[in-house]
Amino acid sequence: MCDKLPSVDDLVGRQAEFAAIGAALRRPDLAGALFIGDAGVGKSHLLHATLRHAEEAGFVTVSITGTRALGDIPLAAFAALLPGRPAGDAGDLVQIRRALQERAGNRPLLLGLDDAHLLDEASAALAHQLANDLTAFVVGTIRAGEAPPEAISSLMKEGVAVRIPVEPLDAADLSTFAEVILGQPVSDDVAEQLFLRTLGNPLFAKELLLEARSSGVIVDRGGVFHVDGDLPAPSSLSQFVDARLAALGDVHQRAVSLVAIGGPLEIELLEQLVDPDALVELESARLLTADEHDDTLMVGFVHPVYADAARRAVGRLAARQMLRELADALDRRTPRRPQDVLRIATWRLDGGSLADPSLLAAATRIASSRNDFDLAERLGRAWFDQVADTPDGLRAACRVASAYIEQGEYGEAISILADPRVRREAAAPIDRLRGAVIEGGMTFWAFGKVAPAIEMLDAAAAELGGAHPLIDATKAAIWSAAGRPNEALALTPPGSPAATMPAGVASDLLALTTAGTPALALQRVGDHPEFVHTGGAIAAAAHAFALVETGRLRDATEFALDGWERAERAHDRHGCVAWAIALGWADLNAGRRRAAEQWFDRATTLAERSAAAVHGTRWALGGLLLSRAQDTDPSGALLVLDRLSGVPPHEARAHADLELRGRAWLRAVQGDVDGAVRELLDHADEATDRGRHASRVRYLIDVVRLNHPSEALAHLDSVPCVVDGELLPTLIDAIRAAATADAAGMAAVTDRLAELGFLGYAAEAATAAWTMVRDANGETRTVAQYARRAQELREGIDVHVTPVLAQARPEISLSRREREIAELVAEGRTSREVADELIIGVRTVESHLARVYVKLGVRSRTELADALGLLGAPT
């Protein structure tokens, strides 16, 4: 009936639905289509868009809406077509058909039926007739789970109308939808919360976003909306859900309230407390749903918005009573699973009943293992308050302090460990050891102080009767992060108990990598691969950095992406910080500076309310500064510098390399290149003194990139530098080649860097090699070959502003005639064929082609096509 497919410009994520309605309109055997989906999913919006586009395609459109209030009045939905006549008049049917035909004239008619499941029987029958005799093409909407009138159902049963499901938006489309609603992008945190709260329902998402913006929960930061807190449930949605809940009976209300307060709940548990028939009816009403989870049928709400509204409808006293009922019912289950222990403890705590300390202790441990540190803190505090003055007091305080640290609440952690009720002398030695490790570690990681942290750990070791592997491993991790690899490695010799502990493994990875021996670091960890995944965020990031420094850039990226996904699934915020920094570092080395900026920026946001609140924030901002400092416009880097000024200082020098290099690059971009070089050489001196040879090489290669290769080589030759792997020796070769103007050596460096995937460095090396050959008046063909290589590599990276790349860009220019001939030859034409087409002599073709070969640095027709692809428009 129509050849024009509706446009999707005004709808997000509805390409499939629009394709389906377009296909239905073109099929001669169809006279209708019905959009079917849940409330708020966007059915009406699709219908209205279809009507609008149908009008543009030449249809006459009429739209009616079904309502419950008029559902018993015959033809009530069509009453507007007959002004002045009461609905239900026996003559209405004929007059309505005539009115529709008069309105359509000689054009096709499209009839829209919004909420077709609420139409009165007579209106539904009329719509059925209009479709059957092809008087109108009928497009309607039906809410999933509702039974439409028989006449509407018959349209699908008889094959007259096609059924078009309307599903919620996926996460990516919902993020785009949010951008459309708010007029600018939203952060990943907003997008994630939005999807979790709405499950892709556009109506719910729109209401939630508008409420969040008006209440200030989402705020504009640099043109992107970020969230401060949890997205609120809008009152408009609460009213929508309240209306559905109010129609329920007492038994159904009780079931809904129990699921709202404690859910999702196992069906066996719920059936102990409510009538099973009520649960079946609530499922049919599409309020509750039952899904398999770990071989258990769990009952929950069809939509999170329903759960929010149902929770608000339960009074505080009633909620406490229900929580106690749920805890008692679950307590009777045997055997208990870890999630049962966690829920019983939480329900008893929130229900106001006193939970057993051993139950709270177990639940606190389980919550921590699941990275739910807010819950671990609440359960742990309740446990601590019961046992604070007993021998278990210090153990409880340590568990709660750890939960506070993971949320970046260092002051609270210090406070609970210093609680006067805790009797340390009565605590078990293992608990005193844990307390000392937590306090010493926090002194460094939270407050950035090396010496006090080491002193605290040494004092604890003396109190406990001498050295202990856990204390040695903790001290080693601090020395490694502080940029003192030699001190760290002395504490974790191969085969020692400290070296096999997670902190010891992390320390070895970082220490050996910064010392310039990343290949040895990876060899060491190969004996304990499980610690890469279970040893915490520091070990994970150190392993990824070791992969980068040894030259295995692609492996590092793959490893870090896998780790990022695992940390996200586990809600491991601290782990996500480490993985995001590792991914930013990998992208920066690969020449993907824009992608690196996004990862570093994401890490900065994630570091808030995590154990990395200080050192992780500085580390991530340092990476962001280094990324942005290599831009022609320093304003972005200056903004990062402002953010860094608001973060407390930290002595994690191994993590500070990115920041220090970024500050030097910013100084160079602002015009003080000599000052930047002096800074880098000073940092290289300090790295040399501390044995951080990987850092030293990175500082010196930056000196070369700032066009001071002689100073870099002099520094390199002043102290021996033993490094391993593929990358660091190659960078040293680059320093020597640059200082001696060795074009062939720099070309070899280019090839090795490109093969390893370090395209930013490779592009600079290729450009430097071309410059050397050009300045030495090298043979024209060789200069062209070097220029072509530089062009090829520069195409694969983001724009950098390094002095090497800012030099005259290697360009190869062909005349229009040369380009014309070269392109025809590259297509496979013979010289005779080219001459005939251009009406010139064969010798002329060959002469031009010879010059092209020299200019492009190629020797055959097979090399010509690739070379032409790098050229711009002909001159």
C-alpha cells in the first residue's frame, strides 16, 4: 500500500520496528500492524511517528484511543467523527464509515488505534471490518499481557495484520536516548545507573532523567552530565505504579510488599508466607516475574520502578516486621548458602532484631568478598559494637576499617582502629598483625607517607617477635610503589614466603618492571599466575604495565580488557581503576591518544570512593596530563593541572612518572623546551639513582622527542643501563640513532616499534629517519621511500604535537599528468592502453612513469597502488 519506508531520524533504537512497519505497508496481503510491548516502552510514540510519516507518504490518517472509562459504550472511540450525535446510536456504524471515506477521498486511509486493548467491542469490530475490506490500513498498540477485544485479536489470527514486538532499548541506545532528552552526552556512570533502574524503558528513562536534572542529582561537567548519588525515582512514575498496586487485594498486597522489602525471593521461601495462588495472579498481571537463577526459581518485579514504588508504599513498622519474618523463614533452611547468611544477617539488622555476632562476622566477610563494602561496613559495625571490648574486637575493627578504606573513607578507618574499647593486648597475634598491616599500608596508600609507614610496620614486626612474611610483602609493595625497586626486591627474594604472597607478587612485578627488567618480572610471575587474578588491583595493573614495557603491547591490551570486564562484573571499583589506567597506558603507547584520555578520565572518576582515592587519582590524572600535554592547545592539560592541585601529594614515585613527564611536556608546549628538557634530565638522574631504569629510558626518549638527542645520549652513557625485553632496548637504540643521525639505524628502530604496535613512537622514528636522509641530500628514491614510510605510520595515530612530528610533514607531490598516468597503471593498464586513452605517446607514458617511480620510491607496478594511497589530491 506504500512504497516509502518511514524515517527513524526522530526515534532512537527503533530501526527494526520501523523496518517492520515499512515492510507491512508495502505488502499487498496485509491491512494492518500491531505494536505490542510493556507500558512505557514507546508503542504510542512509534504509532504517532508512523501516522506522521504516513501523512508525508500520501495517506490520510485518523487516530483513536481506547480507554477503560468508555470501554462499555459502543463505538465510543469513534464518537469524535460524528459531532453532535451521541455514541451508541444504531446509525453510527454506517455514518462513521461514510465519514471516514469522505475524509480519505481518493487517498489511502491509515487508522491508528492507540491502546487497542481498551477499545469497546463495537469499535474493535469496525476496525476489523475496515481492515478486512481494505478500506483502511490499521496500525494499533497493545500492552503486553492485556487481552484485546476478539475482533482485534482476529486481525492477527487471520493474517490480516502483522504483530510487531516493541522491546526495551539496549544499553547503548538508552545512552543515546538520554543524550537526546538532555541535549548533551551523559557519563558512563549515568548511563549504567539509567539502564539498571529502567531496563531500557524509554518512558521511565525520560521521567527519571528530567527529575534527576531538576533536582541536581546529575550535573553538567564540561559538556557531559555526571551523576552525584543515586538517580531518583520520579513522583510521576510512582503515581503510575501506585495506581496499579492500589487495585490489588490484601493478599496480593502482602506478596508484593514482601518481594519489595526482601526480593528477589526464592519461590519456596515466599510460598511459606503468602498464598501461592496470589503469586500466580500477580505474574499474570505482569507485576511479578519468576526467573531461574542458580537452579532456583526467584520471584521479583517485572521492572525496578515497580519495586521502588512498592517499597515506598510499605510503612516502616510493617517493613521491619516483614524483614524479621523473612529472616526467620530463611533461618529454617538447611544447608545455608553464603547468600543466605548474608540475607539473614541483613534482614535481622534492618528488622531491628539482634543478630548473633558469629552470623554478623560471617556476613561481613561475605559482603567484602563480593565488593559490597557499604553493606560490609554496616554489618561490620553491628558486629563490632557487640564485640568491641572482647578479644574479637580488633578483628572486627580490622574488617570494618578495610570496608571504609575500600570506599576511600580513611578517617573513619583510623577512627575505628583507634576505638578505646578495643583491647589490642587481648587480641590474637594474627589480628594484631592484620591491624598493623592495615595501618601501615593506609599510611602510605591513603596519605602518601613512606617513612612513617615503614616505621609502623617495623615496630609491629618487633612487637610480634621478628620479621613476618606478610609484613615483608607489605613493605616491599610500598617500596615498589615509592620507586625504590632495590629495597623492595631485597624483601622478596625468589622462593621466600613473602615473594609468594599476593602483595609480594605485586611488588616483584612493579619493582622488576621499573628496574628495567620487565621480561624477568613476567618470568617470575609465571610461577604464580593465579596471583595475577587474585592478588588485587595492584598486581593486575603491574602485570599489564610489565607486558607493555617488555614490548607485548597487544597482549597487554587484551589482558587489561579482560581484567576490566571481570572487575566490572564483580563491581570491583578499585580493580576497575587499575585496569582503566593500564588500558589508558596501552592506548597511549599505541598512538591512540584520544582513547587513552577516555580511559584515564574514567579511572579518575572511579577512584573516588575507592581505596585508590588519592594515589589512584593522581596516577590517573598523571596519565591524562601526559596525554593532553601532547596537543597543540595546552588548555586541556592546564585543566588537568588544576584538578591535580586539588589532590593531596603522594610519594608513589613509580606512579608519578606519568605526571612528571606530563608536566615537562606541558612546559615544552607552552614554549619552554629547554626548561622541559632540564626537568626530564633531572627526573632521569633521580630514576638512575633509585635503580628505575625503565623510567630513566622513558625520560630520555622524551628528551630525544624534544629534539635534544645529544643530551639524552650523554646521560645514557654516563651510567650503564641494563634492560631486557623488546621495547626498552629498542628505545635505547633510538636514542643512539637520533644522536648520531643514523638514518638506517632509525629506520630499523621504526620497523621494530611498528611491529610491536608502538605506532606513536614508530611514526616519530620514521619521520626522524626521513629528515636525516633528506638533510643529508640522500638519493631521491631513498628519500621518497622514507617519506612514504613516515606518511603511512602517521596516518595510524592521533595527532601529536611533538617537535619531530611538527617538522615539515613528508609530502610527495605528483603533477596532474603524473598522477593521471600512475592511477591508470595502478589499475593494471599497459603503457599502450594508457597512451591510447590519454592520446599521448607510449614514450611519454614511460617517461612520466619513471619519474613517478623515483618520486614515490617504488620499483614496480605492484608497489605503485599502495604508494598512491598515501598521496593527497594531485597538484
